[in-house]
Amino acid sequence: MERLRADVSYEPGRIELRLHGDLDLDGAEVLQALITEYEHVERIDLSDVDTIDSSGLFALVQADTRMRLNGVRLTLVPPRESVARIFEWTGLDARLSFLATA
């Protein structure tokens, strides 16, 4: 298991978080701290997330809700296929906004 790390990118008018590692209970705490620190995150890149559990899913839903309250549309860069399945199984693929991929 790899502890969650995040790279923060600032572009004019946009903040992006690129996550690396496991979005589990510990990783969810890291994500929640980042969302508290950066109130206008427009994109979270999940393409380098190794695993995700219910705590991670909940943190993403909370992040989406918080961004909506801040007037920001949060978009997720899809994770690898093995991780993406959990979004399908839980129905969160319809609740959260994912960047279209080719």
C-alpha cells in the first residue's frame, strides 16, 4: 500500500490536484485537508490512484459537494480501469463528473 500523495497545479483561474497512491481512510484525510486548504479545486486527477475504498469515495463526494457550494464545478480525471469499477458498482459514476476520455 502506498500512502496518498498529491501534486497541486495552479493555472490561471484553476487548481488541480493530482493524486498518487491509495485513496483509503488515511488518504481520505489527506484529500479532505487539501479540499479545506484549496477552496476552488476544479479538477482531481485520479489516474495514478492505486486503490480506493469507501472512505475515499466519501471524501470525493464531500469534495464535489463543497466545490458546488463554492460555485465550482469539480471534474475528475478517471482512474485506471481496475479502480474505475468501484465507481460503476456504487453508481457514483453517474453522481460525479468525469472528464471524457478518448
